Amino acid sequence: MEDPKPPLLPVAVQPVAVQPATDDAAAHGMSRRGVYAALGYMACAVLLIIFNKAALSSYNFPSANVITLLQLLCSCLLLYAMKYWRIISFTAGKTQSVTTESMGLVPLKTLIRTLPLALAYLLYMVVSMESVRGVNVPMYTTLRRTTVAFTMAVEYLLTGQKHSRRIITSVAVIILGAYVAGVRDLTFDLYSYGIVFLANICTAIYLALIARIGKSSGLNSFGLMWCNGIICAPILLLSSILRRDFQVILNFPHLYAPGFQVVMLLSCVMAFLLNYTVFLNTTLNSALTQTVLGNLKDLFTVVLGWLLFGGLPFDLVNIAGQSLGFFGSFLYAYYKLKGK
């Protein structure tokens, strides 16, 4: 199940090149471009986790911070190029902004306004990246699906927002599934589990700040991504220098291995493409399509992660717990869409 709002892609976006799908288009099925967007989203979402897991676990890369820094730099570079070639805009709701915005890209006042959001994004990115290292892919996906519970709790504390009993019940099923699966996870590690749940809390806080700050900034998702990169990259760079991450990396035995370099490059590219394909999919296709694909993405991630990385011995109780989590995810999606 996808988070209530995709954590990597902050808010709805309206770039020049794409217009939202109409009700008529949705009624007649997905267009060819919509099919490509849907397949691209699923591929990027699955591959990003796989490449991150490969870098941190298979190659045992010592610094999750450096991977995050490289992803941010790659994102900023691609955003600048797309902005320069007038493919996207950084402001919400105005197509003219692609030509009228200065190449300064975002005013200093706007950067300052988005500072809390960027710091929350930085914390979310660093913790989420580290959480991939110590947990096998099937359990990582299962545990991350409980983010919705943390998001609901943060929303209630900040805005008093309440949810129906059916929604609460479906989330309870997700949590129960994660508990049952975790009880029989033979690779259980308390620290790694704690990092995953900390990542869930950081995600929930980030999503809450998007609702409060992101929408009032006048920026669309690409603009917010740019602000996050411009603010977070220097902080991560300074942190990596102080922690001497680069000195450790110079002694990393696989640094110049072609396989590792390809994994790192694809991890950086996929981190950006995931944002873009989430946008395309939610713009060209229906909310139902996005929800169904989110669940299918998790299923493919579990299967592919188990085949590639192992680490999760076959256990019927564990599989039953994961299946229960998927069932709760579909219930949640069904009730949310029915409520709309």
C-alpha cells in the first residue's frame, strides 16, 4: 500500500506538458501514455528499493548519508535541466511560470519558508535509507506499510482529524499483519526494526508538514523537490565531511567495481524517476489505478527482494502475517476510495 501521499513526491503538481486525465478518459480506460506511466511507476518503485538494498547490504556500502547526498545532487541536476529546457515549472497552477520564472529558480524568501519542510525531508531520507540496510526486503515492505498508522496519529495530534471506524479497522489489520510476520521473522534485529519504525515516524511528520507548508509555498512538487535539494545537500555534505564519510569511502573495497558503480548510478536516477513517474501516473490515471499499483508494487518488491537477497527463511506464519498486511492495505484503499 502506498502512503496516503507519496513520501518522495510532496504534493500534486501541474507541469506544462501534461494535463490531468478527464473523467471521460478514465471511463474509457487507460491511454497508451497512461499504461506507460503506470508501468514506469511500478518499475521505478521496485527498482529503487532493490538498488538501495544492493548498495547497502550486498556491497555493504558504509555510508547511507553519501547515497542520499548523491541522490539529492542528481535530483537537483535533472530538475535544473528540465527547468532550463522548459519541460517543467516550479510553481503551482500557472503554465506561464515556466517562461517567466528567473533562472534563480526559487526566491530566497520561499526557500526560508520551506526550511522546516526541507529539514523534515532530510531526516526522513537519511533514516529511510538506513532502514533498508538491516531488514530483509519482504519485512521492510511489510513494516513500512504501517506508516499510515503513524500518519493518522500525527494528523490527529496536529489538526484533530479523525477517521472512520472502517479506516481504523483496516489500519489495525495492517499492524496486526506486521506483528504476526515479525514474530516469525527469523532474521529479527531489534535495532533495525527500530530504525524502520523511526523512518515511519519521520515520514508521517514530513507528510504533515507538506500539508501545512507545501501548499502555502506556491510551489508544485518539482519546486519543493528543488528546495529540498538546495537546502539539504549542503547540510549532508557538511555532515559527511565532519563524520569523515569520504575518508571511509576511499577505503571501500568495491568503490571502483563496475557493478557497484552501476548500482549507485541507477539508485540516484531511480530516486528522481520515481518522483516523476508518481506524478505522471496520478495525473494521467485515476486514483484507483494509483492505489492498485501501489499494492502490486509492494507485492513485486516482496517477491523480487526475497529472490535476490533472501534473508527470510520460508515460514507459513510469516507469510500469513504479510498476507494479512496486504489484505489490510486493500481494505484501507477500498474504504478511502469509497469515502471519496
